[in-house]
Amino acid sequence: MNAAILPTKSLGGQVRIPSDKSISHRAVMLGAVAAGDTKIENFLFGEDCLSTIKVLRALGVQVTVAEQTVLVRSGGMDKLAEPENILDAGNSGTTMRLMAGLLSGCNFFSVLTGDDSLRRRPMGRIITPLTAMGAHVSARAGNSLAPLAIRGGGLRAMEYRTPVASAQVKSAVLLAGLFASGMTTVIEPACSRDHTERMLKYFGARVEVDGPRVSIWGKPNLTGKTITVPGDISSAMFFIAAGITAPEAELELLNVGVNPTRTGALDVLRNMGANITLHNQREISGEPVADLKVRGSRLSGTEIGGEIIPKLIDELPVLAVVAALAEGRTVVRDAAELRHKESDRITAVVRLLTGLGADITERPDGFIIQGGRQLQGTSCESYGDHRIAMAAAVAGLSAQGTTTVKGAECVDISYPGFFDTLNSITKK
Ligand code: S3P
């Protein structure tokens, strides 16, 4: 599907932000290892989270869906059953890496695969610690690429220092740690999103956090809970970016998760001069939530690098679009991880913005943008990557002429209905 975006001067209205993808995955996975019933309200029915549900059903977990609510019924963590067939994580890195952690704890054989994009993404980063804990995991390309064949069980607790700040790696080890007697510890080079830690505590596990050092005590008695999933700040960010770069805009974004391990982009944008305010701050199922007001703003370039990168990693494509529309220079560094996402997001962003007439230079670990040029509408590739497609759409609002986003259906991975919502806030 192609999506055509027309230039728009004025944006207004309210958007209820769709549910958080990371939290939805974790809710259904922890529900699957907690004894009893878990009720998940406001679950994200994007394709990635549906992949997680499919995988869990193949392991014998009862997952039923009624409107926006998901009910997970489980006999507990030792009741997962050997799947009869290979498990397909689709496009979802979170499904593959976190499920590999759980499957490593299970005393049976399983195979995890995914789509073309996921089968190109690095898996050595989870295979190394899971193998060190005692799981037998083998994979293609010298144990680095999916499919992964896992024979789990008999795990030992350990302390693991991961070379990459990644919530998926941290979570894979913590979930495996559930099955090992004693304390398993993960130490990251910088703090990544902490939804797994928060939710494990919510389900009754003993978890201790000391900066980038997280420990879990194995063999807990997890019991089913009711969880309400907040809106996804990574999805909200496309409308925040659209609002602050429009000449006239007043948008209200409702129900946005503002967990401090996810709000790096808000800090960066405020630093660039963005008019974003938080209202009605509250806590939902252990996660901070707020409503946001966003207005058209005068923006200037900035530098983004170091420890903030994991707190805004998924927002960098749309931050690049904002930087191209801001006055002055923006430098993004220390973000080589972007090359290992659903697409190589450094190359994808550089091609997208170059095609639209922006001044951007690729670097091994990021890019440099000289902002302020008028963008020109053109035909843009999405590379099958939901966040590139949505970033291209936001750029199109400020470009002259029509911007066409090719393969736009990939937005369904994290934001079904994105283009309808975008239309609804556009004042014709
Ligand atoms: C995610 C962690 C991040 C992020 C991804 C979702 C998660 O990946 O980019 O979209 O749910 O844990 P990494 O752990 O690879 O950095």
C-alpha cells in the first residue's frame, strides 16, 4: 500500500495514543508464566504483539481476546508445553529475544524463527548469556542468526555484564533467571527501558535495581494479575514531531506512558525549543502516564549521544526529521545500534531525508544534519520498517508537493490506524 501525504500548515485535536508495544509483549509473557488468570486491558493489537500471543498459544498457554482485553490463563512457569512446530516471531525482535529467555528455562526443544528482517538481526547477544546459564542454543551463521534451536532446562543463576545497552538482552537474561535457583544479575553499559523489571515486581518476583545493575531471584511464585497498558510514547512521538514542526498546531495526546527510561526524546526536543507540556500525571499498573499538549515551535539543532541513546533509540528516525526542519546543525552519535533494528535505520534515515532534499551525512554511529532546508515531496521507501514509514509521513506534512510512502502497511506492526489518525488531526 502507498500512502500519499500532502503539505499541511495546521494541525489540531486530540489523539488517544495506542497502547505500548513493549509493555503489551511483557504483559502477555508474564501472564503466561504466572499461575492463574491475567487480565490485560488496553492491549496493543499490533502485528508484533499478535506474534507473541501466537507463540504462547503454541506453548499451550490459553490466551483469549475480547475487545481490547486479553485474558491469559496459565498453570505457572513449569507448565509451558513443548511446541509441535516451529515458533514464528514474525517481525518482532522483542518476541524472539524475550521468548528465547523463557524457552531457555523450559525442559524441552523449540525452534524460533522470524521474517526476512528478523532473520538478519543479531542474536549472538542473547545466545551468549543464555548458553552461559546452561541452555543449549544453536543458530545459523556461527550461532548468530535465527532460526534459533533451543533445548532448555537446568539453568544456573549468574552475573552477566552485557556489552550492549539493550532491554531485549537484559529481559532475556532476567526471564531465564526466573528458572534458575538463586540470584541472576545483568549489568548494562547504560540503563535501557525497565518495563520488565517493573512488571516482574508487579507479578510478585523479587527484583533489585541499582542503576544499570538488575538482579532477580529465581523460582518465584508468580500469580496472575490485572494490568492496564498505557499508551506508547514511541507512537506518540510521531504526533509530537508533527505538532512541533507545523506552523500552527495545538494537539492533545492522551494516555502517554512517560516512564523515565523512555522519555529521552522529550528532553531532547525541549532542549531544541519544543513546546511540550505534561498534564494529569498518574501511575497505571506501575508505569507513569500523562497527557501531553504540543504546540508549533521554533526549533534549533542539538547534539544527541552517550547515555541518553537507549532512552530514545526508537525515536531517532523521527527526531532526524525534526532536526531537518530545525535551524542549525544536529549531530547524532553513539547510535550504531540503529543499524540492527527492523531496518538499518541509519542508512534508511539518510536515504529518506536525502530524497526529500535535506542536508544529511551518514556516520558509522549516527548522522549529521544541517537543518532548515525546505523539504520537497517525493516517493519514499519504508524498507518494511514501521518507524521509517511514520517518520516519512511526518516529513511529508512539511514538504512541498506530495510525499508518497511506499509499503505503508508496515505501520500495523506498532500503530494500526496511524494514517486515519493523522488525517483526523489535519486541518484542510
Ligand atoms: C524493546 C527494546 C529496544 C527497542 C525495541 C523494543 C523492548 O530494542 O528498540 O523497539 O521491548 O525491549 P533493544 O533491546 O534491541 O535495544
